[in-house]
Amino acid sequence: MSAIYSVWDTAVLGGGAAGLVAAISAASEGQKVILFEKGDKLGKKILISGNGRCNLTNRTADDVGHYHGAPPSFIKRVLNHLSLDQTLSFFSDLGIEVHEEKRGRLFPKSNQAQSVVDVLADKMEQLGVKVCLHTEICALDPGKYFKLETTEGQVYQAVRVIIASGGVSAGKMGADGKGMQMAANLGHEITDLKPGLVALESKEKYLRTMQGVKVVAEVQPEIPGKNRVMDCDDLLIASYGVSGFTILSLSARVVPHLKDGPVNLRVNLFPGQNMQSVSDLLGRRWAKNPHRSLEMSFSGLLNRKLVRSLLKHGSFNGEQVVEKISDKTRDDIANLLTGWSIPVYRPRDFEYAEVTIGGIKTGAINPDTLESYIIPGLYFAGEMLEVYGDLGGFNFQWAWASGMLAGKGLGS
Ligand SMILES: Cc1cc2nc3c(=O)[nH]c(=O)nc-3n(C[C@H](O)[C@H](O)[C@H](O)COP(=O)(O)OP(=O)(O)OC[C@H]3O[C@@H](n4cnc5c(N)ncnc54)[C@H](O)[C@@H]3O)c2cc1C
């Protein structure tokens, strides 16, 4: 049982990834810590992450190039406080061993996100952190001590406060931006907020005829000056547009440009090949089975539903016998398959986004402590800051690292 103090050393606002580690970090320094979580359980987003398996970090988590939104020098200084090795050893001490999947993604060996929440909650209990569930903080007053007021009218006092209340993505899991607003009321600026790591909507009606198709494809958004941006992984066609690992991964680069109009995604259904090599491949296949229809000629090569709709979209006759198709038409078909163009015009809503692009501006925050330059004693951690990471475990790494640093209380 944790004691009730009249003034806590540290109050943590939010029981997500960043808040849990911040509380552990502060309590490990010998501080008396209280954590407020408005929801009915801790770590709700951890529980749904990685399809319930929690992609908790990445083999390349120390590479600052995977994080965006704030100056790299700021991000680097925070990440330096919890390197990948230190993260793995922190979790290993708690009992979580990891295994690696493609793209360096690291998951708990149990393949259960619940085990990550369980060990973090267990460590907090061991360190005597007082956890208040169903407790929403609605007002924060700095003074000799911070006063934190709950929606039920209770007031708690703390020497310092860590706001780790998340962004505005997947709001059903708890984060609703009110924590950011509290910081804004105390003088901190918030950038524009946009959904990140999110599916993209398209107005192309024919995509609906391919709904549910999943293929591995190379996708290159046509963004002026960014011709090298490309990803190759799962592409999922949905009723509203496109999704899948490739799209979520590219979305952070695409979304900021959608304010200027639709962005064309160039899709190559034959990764690593060009129009000519695909045309040659089709020529060889058609020579072997010249009696087949164009649509049938793709059997065993590409998803049938996809081929049927795409040929129709490109005004090619899927019934035509392949021996009757000219070399020029074959090249045109290969061109479509390697350079299929899908215009997207907006991201799906925040509700479907894994992260928030934007948040509290870091210019008024000390990168070596995460303490506010405006309100001494006020600290920040996690997604509520303007920093976001690539798909693949980088957002948790940011949450763990910033939580660990804010918890240490290295500031005033
Ligand atoms: C579907 C999905 C899958 C994801 N998968 C991955 C993944 O596999 N790997 C990865 O790296 N990232 C993943 N992410 C992103 C990752 O979950 C977030 O970046 C991370 O959880 C952010 O942690 P946080 O602690 O900053 O915020 P949150 O996890 O949002 O936690 C904030 C907490 O604060 C509480 N709170 C808010 N306001 C108040 C208040 N006023 N008073 C009290 N409590 C309050 C909220 O209820 C919430 O519990 C995923 C996200 C989603 C939506």
C-alpha cells in the first residue's frame, strides 16, 4: 500500500507508455510519486499496439533519422538518456525478453502487449507509486507547489508535475488533447495537429472493386523535391482508399503535403523491376500459354481481383486472347503494373491514426531535463510533445526515453 502525502514529490498525469516509465524513473530516484489516469486501466494504447503484441522498440531505435517534428539535436539529447541497449536492459530487468521481426521491429517474446503493461504496473507497485485510476486532472496551478484538480473536485499538491497525457490520436484509448491544452494555458505553444501513421483516403471509386486485396508493392509518393521517398511492404486496398504497412509508414511524409492538394502514389506491383522487365516477363508467359485470356494470364502471378479491376481501370480488355495483343499494348500494361497511380487527398481521421503529428513545441523545453523553461517544475513526456517516430517501434522508444528523462527530475 502506498502512503498518502499532503505534498507529493512528483505527480504524473497520464498512465500511458511515457507516464508509466516516468513514474518508475522518478520513484527509482527515491521520489514520492502519484500517477493519475483518467481511464479504467493503465497502458490502454500499449495493449492495442502491434495488433496486441506491442512493437516496443526497434533495432535501429538510436538512429535519430527515425524521429521527426522537433530539431534532431533536441530529439538526440532526449534519446541519449535511454539508448536501445539501456531500453532492452530496462525491460529485461522487468522480465521482458524480446524477439526481432522484419525491419528490426522488437516484440516481447510472449507476443503479448499485456505482459509489458503487467511488468510496468508491477514495478510501480514495488516502488510505492500511488496509482489513481478513473481520475482525470482538469486544472493545473503552479505556485509554491503545483495544485492538481480532478474533475471530482479533489485537489492534490506536488513539487513537480510530469504531463504525459498523450496526443489526440485514437482518442477512445484516453488521450484527448486536454493535457496539451493545460500546458497551453500555462504559456506553452501547440503546433498544428495532424493524424500520423494513418491510412490515406482516395476518391477513386474503382478502388472499391479491389477492397480487401493485400499485396506487397513498392510505393513512391510524388512529392516535389522528395523523389527518393519510397517504401516497399504490404499495401492494402480499402473501401476508403489505401492502407497497410507501406502506407502507414509513408503517411507521415505525405500528410503534410495534402494541404496543397492530392498527392499521387506511384505503385509498382513488381518491386525491384521496371516496365521493360515486366513486359518481357509477360511476353515469356504469353508465349508459353498463348491461348489464355489477358486476365487469366496473370494467374499465379498477381491477385485476380486486383488484376481484373486494374485492367478495367486501364481500359484493357481482360477477355482478349494474349496472342492477339500487340507489343505496344503489352508495354502499356507493364507500364500500368509498375507505375499505377493512386491519388490520395486526405488522411483518415485521428481516431484511426497511430500517432499525432505535432504537439507541444519543444523550443520552450530543456532537452537535457524535459523541464519547461516557462514554468519551473513542469515536465513533459511522450506523444504530447511535437515529436513523432516512424512506424516500427520508434514511438514507444520516444515514450520510454522521454518518460525516463522527465522522471529523473534533473531540472530545478
Ligand atoms: C492502434 C495503435 C497501435 C500502435 N502500435 C504501436 C507499436 O506497435 N509501436 C509503437 O512504437 N507505437 C505504437 N503506437 C503508438 C504508441 O501507442 C503511442 O505513441 C504511445 O502510446 C504514446 O504514449 P504516451 O504515454 O505519450 O500517450 P498515451 O499512450 O496516449 O497515454 C496517455 C494517457 O494519459 C491519460 N490522460 C490523458 N489526459 C488525462 C488527464 N487529464 N488526466 C488523467 N489522465 C489523462 C490517457 O487516458 C492515456 O492513458 C500505436 C498506436 C495505436 C493507436
